[in-house]
Amino acid sequence: MAITEYLSTLGDNPYFGAGAGLFGIGLLAAVGRRGLQVGAVVFRRHFMITMEVTSRDKSYHWLLQWITKYGTHTQHLSVDTEFHQSAAGQIKTRFHFVPSPGNHYFWHKKNLIIVERNRDNKMVDIFETVTLTAFGRNREMFMNILEEARGLALLSSEGNTVMYTVAGAEWRPLGYPRRKRPLDSVVLDYGVSQRISDDIHEFINNPKWYLKRGIPYRRGYLLYGPPGCGKSSYIMALAGSIDYSICVLNLSDKGMSDDRLTHLLTNAPEQSIILLEDVDAAFVSRDTNKENAIAYQGMGRLTLSGLLNALDGVASTEARILFMTTNYIDRLDKALIRPGRVDLKEKIGFATEYQLEQMFRRFYPEEPEHRAQEFSSKVFSVSQSISAAQVQGFFMLYKNSPDLMMTHVEDIVHL
């Protein structure tokens, strides 16, 4: 009885009553807030789907281009500048607005897409993440978005060959996409272009053949010969004919190391040709340089053994096409060009009579056939060490005057 009276007295106390009320309200608010947080987490986890793409992922730029097309209703914008090069070399500039860092909302195919862009400026390179969130649990929606973004990116580079170069530890586009060059516009000696083209198409079209026999699915090519004879031009045209991009790798870069080379070869863009130009400038054969045993290790931290391991070691990549060019094949270490690392070697030498005739016909298609043979004979009587670049430069001097060109054939040696 005494306890009941005591509790009744506390209940009648205005100070105690006010404190209990406030405590109860605060407790209910805290419980409600916590319940909303838990409910939001549960709802987001079970009724929403999220995809995060970092700026280091290959699909990051594809996704930004996709957002540029569909995220047009946001009021917080960043500028994405696009350059387009015409066939005549003129550069046209286009400006596109993309959602700036922050949260944005837009509709795509009756689905509400929430885009969140976060940027970290504390790192050496700006690191950014793009997060897409949508209602539902259908992962196929994001797969379709990525495929759509990829198709949009391929459409923008259709008819062009993209060149990549090394920037730090990443591959980045070099300049503007180059207009594809017809393969037959680079005139090589009889049968050379056909052998290389047939071999690379056979490689691309038969990956299962390599898999069944346990052979690493990669192919290496070496084009060697004097400068100006069409090695690089042919690789450019070949890449366009198979719809591949070109990744130019400079082994003489002072910042190149064994680990960096392996990383770059492993993370090269898909459907690309790795091009090592003038590989003789990076390494000297150990057989011809015994007096200086460390010279073959290159000018930087890259070593020959590091290059060999990157090409066909344990960490080397599959589904890779690699081209090497050199002006002096005798300076290359034998281990570098052995079968397995270089599967096909072709000499791209000085212009032969066949090449001279074919080049004449391409430049002067309206001239009769016998003029091409006449031109070839005259050039060979002057010199048999004329490069394709010299012939092309000579034709350019008389591009509208084949008769005048024929009277000055002897001057071709001075180019």
C-alpha cells in the first residue's frame, strides 16, 4: 500500500511528469529514426540494385558517354568536349553536358536511374566513381546499359582506327581516331601482304584450335627492313582491316620497368594490336655486345629478361596480337625473335619492280599499262635501293604530270 501511494505521489509530481514525457518522446524519436534507417537499408538491399564503376575501369568512359546522351534533364552540369576530325583533317568541336559530381535523376526506358558521381581530388590522378541505382532486382538492366554504352562508343569510332599511348600506368587515346586506311593502299612485295593478312585472320577466327591443343592463344609478328619501306603504314592499314585499335609502346621510355610493362600488356584495350616500334633501339643483342654485359638491359629499368617474360612468361596475357618493327634485325637478341615470341617474320625491303609498277598504277590509274613497266625499269636502272617513301614523295611532286615525272626519274635518288 505504501509503495502504491509512493508511485502515485511521483506521478503527481510535475517535474517528474515533465521529465518522463520528454524522455518518452526522445525515446520514441530515436526508435523511429533508427527504424527508418534500418528500413531504408533493408529496402535498398532487397528492392533496389546498384552498380559502381570507377574511373580506372575500361567501361568508365563508355558509361559517361551514355550518360551524356540520356542524362539531359539535370541542372547541375559538367562540360564534355569532343573533337571530330574530318577526312580533310579539319577539326570540329562539339560540347556536351554531362551530370556534374553529385546526385542526379533521370528516366531511361521507364526506369528511374539515380546517378551519383563522386570525385577524390586528394590523389595524384583524379579518381572518380559513378554509381547507378535503380528500383528492382534485375541485373540484366545494368548489363543492357553497359552493352548500350559500349555500342555507342563503338559507333562513335566506326570507320576509324583508335591509337593508344601510355600515360602513367594506363592506356589513353592518342590524338583523334584516324581514318581507316585501305589495306591495298600500302603496296608491299608480291605475296607479303597476303601472307600476313591470311595468318592474322586465321589466328582471330580459330581460338578453339589453340585451346584444344594447349597452345597459348597469342601471335607475334616481326617486320624488318630499311626505314621508309612501309612497315608502320602497313600495320596501321592492317589494324583498320580487322577493326582493331593500335597500342603504341615505347620500350626506350626511361620510366619503363619490368612490372610496368607486364601491367600494360595485361591491361591493354580489347581488340588491339600491341606495337613495339624500332625494338632494336631498346635492346642490343648480347652476342654482339659482350664487352658491356649490362647494355642489353636497355636505357631504363626495363630488362631484356623482363620483356621476354612479359611476352610469353607465366604472367603473359592471352588473345594478344603483337607486332615488332626494326631496321636492323641482326641487332636483336635471338631469344627475343625465337618461335613462340615471334611467329611470323617478314622483310619489308626496298621497292621491287612489282611494287614500283603497282604504285605507279595507283597514282596514275588513267595511264596505259606499259607506262608502269617503263617507270619500273627506269627506276631500277638508276638505283635498286629506293624506298616506298621515296617513290611516294616523288609522285607527289608530279601528281598531275606523269609525263614530266617520267622525264625526271633520275631525280628520285635525291629524295
